[in-house]
Amino acid sequence: MLTTDTSLNRGRRGTSTVLGTLIFVGILFTAVIPMFLVIRQADTLFENSKHELGILDQERRDEALYVYIYTVADPRSLIVKVQNKGELSVRIVRLWVNDEPLDLDYIVPPMSDIEEIHTYPIPEETDSYYIKVTTDRGNSVAFDTPLVWDYGMGWTSEILSINVLITSLPGNIFKIEVTGPDPAYQETLTLKYEPKFFLVDVEGTYAVTIFRGTKEIYYEEVTINDPEGPLVAWVFA
Amino acid sequence: MNKSTSMRRAYSPVIAALILSAVVLSVGGAVWAYSQGSMTIIAEDYIEGINELKDTISERFTIEHVANTSTQILVWIYNYGEVAIVVDVYVDIDGGESNSVMNVDVGPDDFVEVVIVFSAIQDNDEVAVKAVSRRGNNAYYRYLAQ
């Protein structure tokens, strides 16, 4: 009789324990674990977004767009040309002529030639021009030589320049020599990735020679040809 | 006599077990419901926080251009990101006045002009422009008045 009572008591105590365990497991599987899964998924999506934004920022830094302005006296206008030397296509969304924005939608393919994107008629009353384009990645690229309309001489520029940028030559410190019609000789030291600008006064063909130590490692001739050609000549070595 | 006594005794453990089970079920059910509710709220709060953080790091805007007249500084802000922004624009003329424009809405891929009025702007005044988004991101521009 005593044995029977004990087994009955044990069995009844076990029911609530089993129910309690079932409820605990139920809470674990229907509330806690789903919450952790949702949080984990949100974390994963956030990390993906961060990664994508990192790629977009890198693409923004890698844009290599150059703007050239050619001038036409009759009809009086500016011809805006661009060249994409980067590995990504670039979408130009805006052209600035002084403080006036002009919406554009022009895609420049990677490693392109110089392409004309716009002809801008110049009103008579304006004299000096600052040109800039904006890309959809938020970069603004300016044509850094101010153009001036002279009523006697037509289009002129305040400066002519040879710009040199060393990116691919081996070494860190270089000497650049520029020889040509004017001035007869200019030289400077430069570091890799540091652009150098040589201002000149007259158009013509200039020789750009790059030395590492005393050894000549690069030579290029560039022509500044105002008003037909570029006022600023770039040398990429 | 003994038999009837033992049969009477058997009811109370059964009732006790039933009551205990009912208590466990009701308390457990309440805890279960509370847990589900609170876990859902915690997960939703976390997702909301993550989304806000994602919007914060997704903001991409720049001060694209600045110009001036004799009494105005004109600031063009370009939002090249994928989320809408609200910016406050602060302009400080070096050694002169400061002024600001608040709550400028700029949608994704949008471009807005902001006009800040001053009493007088001289040629070659150095102007510092700062745009601060409501999510705490900044863009700066320095400009020489012409």
C-alpha cells in the first residue's frame, strides 16, 4: 500500500515538471532563438551594407576624370571635353560654368579618349570662365586654367601649364626637367603621386624628362597649343 | 474500512496534481507570452537601431559649389547617397559675421541651393562653410569671396 502511494505521488509530481520543461523549451524555441536569429540577420545585412558602401567609396576615390576646355571665337562658345583615365565608367551629372549649374547626363566609358560632352554658348556680358563638372559619385573636377575672353585677342588663358604626375615609375624620389621655348629650362624634385606644375608663357612643344638619381628613366614631348589645343598638358609617367 | 479510507485519500493528490499543473500552465503560459512579447520588442528595437545606423553610415553628401553676391553666400549641396538627409548649413566669414540656415531637406540624388544672407560681403573675405546632417555627418568647404 505504501509502495503504491509513493509511485502515484512521483507520477503526479512529474506532470508539472514535464509541463514546466515543455514551456521552457517552448519559450526557448519560439521567442529566444528566433530573436537571436533576427538579430543575427540584421547584423549580416548591416555588414553587407557597410561592405557595399566601402566599395562605393573606393570607386569614388578611383575616379580619374580630366576636363579640358576648348574655345571657339565664332560663334563665341566653350567646348567642354572630358577624358576618363580610370578603370570605372563615370557618369557626369552637372556642368558648372562659373556659378551656373547645368544638368547633364553623360556616361564616360573607362580608359576613354577625349570626348566632347557639351558646347556652351557664351553671353556677351561675361568675361572670365571657371569650368567644373560633377560626377554622380560626388566628385567635382575643375578645369583649373581660368579662361578669359579678350575683345581684341579673342579667347586667352591666364596661364599655360605642364603638369606632371608620376604613378607607375619605380622609385620614390625623382627629378623632372622641362625644356622648351619658354623658359629654356625648369627642374624640380618630386615624390611619387605628387603632381608638379610647370608654368610657361608661350605655346609650343616642351620636352619632359624624368630622372631617378642621375639615370634618365622617362622622356615625353608635349605640345601646348593655344587656342586649338589644350592650355594645360599632362604627363603621366 | 481500510479500503474506503485509501480510496478517499487518493482524491487529494490527484486534485493537488491538477492544481499544480494548472498553476504551471497558467504561470508558464504567462511567462511564455511575456517572453514572446518582450523578445519581439527587443528584436524590433534592435532592427530599428541597425536601420538608423545603416542610414547614418549611408549618408553621402558634399558641398558642391559656393558663390557669393554682395550680401549673400550661395551654397549648393549635393546628396549623392541613397538616403534622404536634413542638413543645417553654417557659414562663418573670417573676422566677420556668422549665419546659418536650418532644416534643409535634400533627397537622394538631389541637389539644392541654400542662400545665407549677410549684411555685407567684401572681396577676398575668407568664408568657411559647414553642412551638418541631422544624423551627425559633416561636409566642409572653404571659399574666398569674389
